[in-house]
Amino acid sequence: MARTYNQDCILAHALDLLGERWTLLIIRDLFLGPQRFGDLQAGLPGIGANLLSKRLKELEEAGLITTAGAAGETKGRYRLTETGEGLRPTVRTLMKWSIMYFMDRPEVSSAHECIYSNDLQPDSVALAIEIFAAYCPEASLNYVARIIIDDFPYTIYNMNGQLICRRGADAPAVATLQSDVATIMQAFRMELTLDEAKSRMKLNGDKNALNHLLRCIVHAEWDADSHEARMLEAVV
């Protein structure tokens, strides 16, 4: 990395590595799965090809991403290494903090409008499902499911109390939930009851997996005294 804070501080060293503009957004987009250069550029409006090339080279040199194809995976796509994947909890926490911070600000902002938008990209909604899943972990329920958001498929892996989402429909799934951006965002914001949300979704497959997915998305039916409900009230 060219610039440095020159601080004898472990946070400063992390920011030397990750603090440049676009870096964390590239990593965010790769959480959902490998991407080609053109896909990354299309998903990051405003970044030029030269700057994207520079950031990708820096991340590859740092050992956070690679273009080496995994077993059964097409080469030539950028994907996170195990070290890069280790940033997922940190980025999730930062995104949760951002929701709480901007919702609590008195002034209207583009961030506030984003939270109340029903016109986000499906990738953004898929990552939001990961964020809200942290409020309702199911450590004893392991499953692979499919979520289709505005005709874009994602595979959900809920394993050992951790839920992650990946683009595509490559793995066999025990359940499928099909919906749209507006329904899921309204459910996140507790503007829909469980019955209202379900009436706008297509659901089939394993009931336990579907019940957990619905709990991660639809918050209006939660026990008002539960820890999760109190946390959500702080967010929305």
C-alpha cells in the first residue's frame, strides 16, 4: 500500500491495508462469491478501470484475494482467500453499526434514505439477511436453502449458528424462499406482519429452514421482550 499512517498502532496498520477508497467495498462484493473484473466494475459505479486494477493488485499482494481457481471453479475470477473471508464478521459489524448510527441521526441523509428504500440491489438485500440473521442464530439447525430475490438466486448456508449467503444456485437446497426487494426491505423494517410477508412470497421445502429464514427477515412478530426485538428496536 502506498500511503501509511506511520503509527505504531495495530488499528493504524489495519487501516494502512484496508482504508483506501473502494477496498472494503470490493471485499464486500466478494463475500457473495467470485466475480470477474467486469462484474466488479459494474457493481461499483464510479470506480475507474485503472483504480479497480490497482486495488485488486494490492489486495492480491496482501493475500486477501486470489484469481486461482478453487476445485471445480472457473479460473480468471477474483475470490476471497481464507484470510479475506475472515473480514466478514468485521464488515457485518460495521454495517450494523452504520444502520444504528444513521437511523439515530436527526437529519435526513442518503444513508437514511437507503435504509428506507425499496429499490436496492438484490446483492445488498442478500447481505442484509446475513446481518439480521445474527440476531436469531440457530446453532442446532444446519441447512442449505435457496433465496430468490427479484429473480436473482442466492444460496444460504446456515451452519453451526452462522448464516452466510452466496450468489447463484449451485448447491442442492432443502427449501426455497422467493420474494422481491420491496417485500424483504419492508419486512426488515417491521412494516409487514408475518402473514402479510408470506402472502407476497413463494415458499416450499423444509419447514424448519423456512421458519428460520422467515425469522431472519420478518421481525414484526417477534416477542417484544426478547433480546432480539430490543436490538431491532434500537436499529429501526
